[in-house]
Amino acid sequence: MYTLANIKSAKKRILVNETKAARNKAIKSKVKTAVKKVEAAVAAKDTEAAKAALHTAIVEISKAGTKGVYHKKTVSRKIARLSKAVDAIA
């Protein structure tokens, strides 16, 4: 790992930021996967699969919002759009 920081606190901050970035990336990846599953079920017009996938997607998105990865309005927007898509095929 190459860093420009010479001050101990700055070096620590770099390490903490890397850890947080990795965590945020993993959480965002889970959310994207869940959203893709819902969209795939909607595209296939599979109502039951879409509803099940929507439930898991809502859980993942809400967790991401709670952990501060997404803003609360982003969370509600994502959930609303997915719910609207699922309701359209129901």
C-alpha cells in the first residue's frame, strides 16, 4: 500500500477510509443484485417471484439506508420505483 501521508493520524484515516469503502461497496453490490432480481422477475412477468424478490430487495435497501450507505430519500425512491414496477404486473 502506497500512501503520501506521513502523519500517523492521517495514515490511520486512510486505513479506516479503505475499510469503510470496502464495506459500502459490498452493501451497494448486495442492493444492486437484489434490484436486478426484482427487475428480471418483472420482465418475465412472474408475479410471485417478483413479490418475493421485492421483499428481499426492500430489506437490503433499508439496511443500506440504516447503515448510512444511501440517503433516506434515495432509499424511499428505490423502494417506491420497485414497488410500482411489481404492482404494474400484478
